[in-house]
Amino acid sequence: MTTPKEEMIRALAHEPALEQIPLWELEFHLWDRFSDKPFRMGEEFARLTAAEQRQAVETNAEVMAEVCDRLGFAALTIPGGYWEVAPGIPAYYWLPEQHRMELARLLEEEIGDRTLLIANTGGVMAIPDADRYVEFSYLLFDDPEQVDRMAQEKSDLGMRSMERFADLGYRCALAAADLADSHGPYFSPEQMDRYIYPYLRRFAEHAASLGMYSILHSDGNITPFLDRIAECGIDAVQALDPIAGMEIVPTQRNFGDRLTVCGNIDCGLLLTAPPEEIYRSTHDLLLACRGQGSFALGASNAVQREVPPENYMALIKAHREYGKMKRERTFV
């Protein structure tokens, strides 16, 4: 019998699932909804005393391990560093760096044998945050050499982060880099050639040299980029954003032997639809993708705290019932 971790590794190696399609979320924010223990992140964590923070990291690791086992997660993404959802408003799913690395260490000890732990290392330039969007857009044309330096610096930071996680025993690195929006690519083909593909290739090659798999997350419609992304050596792409018109089934059919596709249950459905609709959508996706190429089930982006637990359990129910691989009957 294969473990969920083994199934996720098979998917990233572009091999078909043996028993169960792996389940992985880019970010999962409902940990405390499925546990009786407290789970503290972000601003709430930052307000704790030093002693409380140490205890909170240990409790967070216990909660994450417990819920991973309960829900059948094949992989778990370690929280990233600080970032803002709007100027001055930090995202929920972050920890100060020293505590993030301690959580990573504890999780490797707790569930590293049965859940693939994915390090959010970064390393690839992306569409800038809203408060820098206009300035950066001008820089692309007015000062491309500065953009070169920015891309190199981001890559260097990502490589160093990857090495730290490799030292902890991690086998997979994630670069979250939005390259498009719902209308299409943000970067021109020439800008992709200069600022993105070389660093995406470096990210994939460095991960491979450390014995790690590599995953790119991008929102938006990245269909025009997929062939070149595959050429860079990345093992998987996550999101396949349905809101932007990305279709996972033809993507899997065309690239499944080179890129594992991960996603793509609509996050809007998880937030607002009745459980029956989420169950049906997950059922349909599993039947469409099962056996067609390398695939990991999950939401199209983060599973936010506003998602009702019963909605996410509808996804879990469909995964348990239809994520199993069909076995051929043998007659003797």
C-alpha cells in the first residue's frame, strides 16, 4: 500500500498514481477548523510573547500533522515569509523567519515520513504587488538593467532558501510567481525571455541538484507560456486558474508527460457554493483527470479562512470516493 507522500512523489515524477490521486493545497488556512487545538499565525502570532511563540510553533506543528493525516493530504506547503494582501495589511499565512524554519523542522520530524513537505522558497520574479505595480511597469521599459538586478537578487534569495530547506531534508521547492492575470500574460515574450525563463530554469536546475522537485505557482492564464515553462525543467505547475479560463484537462493531455498539473477546484465555489456543488465539481474533475497523466487534486489557490469547513469536506468526500485508481479485474 502506498503512502500519500509516495503518491505525490510519483505525480511529480510524471508517473501515474498507483492507488489514490494525491491531494495537495497551495496554502490551507483551515487548520484550526479541523482541530480542537489553537493555531496561531500572522498578526496574532506576532502579538504573542517570546515564550508563547515557542509554544505556538510546537502546537501549530501538532495541528498540521494531525489534520494532514485526518484529511489525507499527500503534501503540505510550509508557510512563506511576510507579504501583504494590501498596503499595510499582512497576509494571514506567515511566520517570522526563525519560527517558520523551526516549524519546518518540527514538521519534518512529525510527518516527513508520510507527507511530502513543500518549501515555499521563491526565486522567480512575478507581477508586483498593487502598491508597486505602476512603478514596476515603468521600470520594465525605462530601466531594464535595474529589473535585471531585481530578478537576479530574487533568484539568489530563492537559491539560498532552497538550500536551507534541503539541509532539513525537504524534497520539494515552490516558487509562487504570478506571471499573468485573468486577461492573459503580464510580461511580453521578450520580457519573459529576459527576466523569467532563465531564472525559472535556474530554480528547476538548482532544485534538481539538491535532490528536490520544483513547482511553479502562477495565477492567471499562462497557456501561452506552458511550452516554454516545460522546457525550463519545472516538474509541476499549480493553479491552472479556472477564473482566468485555464482548462486543466487539455493542459494535462498536452503537457502531462512533462508537467504535473495541480489544482484546480474553483476557490470561488469553495467560498460560496453549497457543498453538493463542490462535491459534484470535484467528482467531475477527478473522473476527467484520473489516469490521463500526472495530476494532484487541490483548490485553484489558497483555501482561505472564510471557506466553510463543510464545503471543504465535500471536496474531501469526493476525493475519498473518486480519487481511487480503478483496478482491472483478473479472472482465474
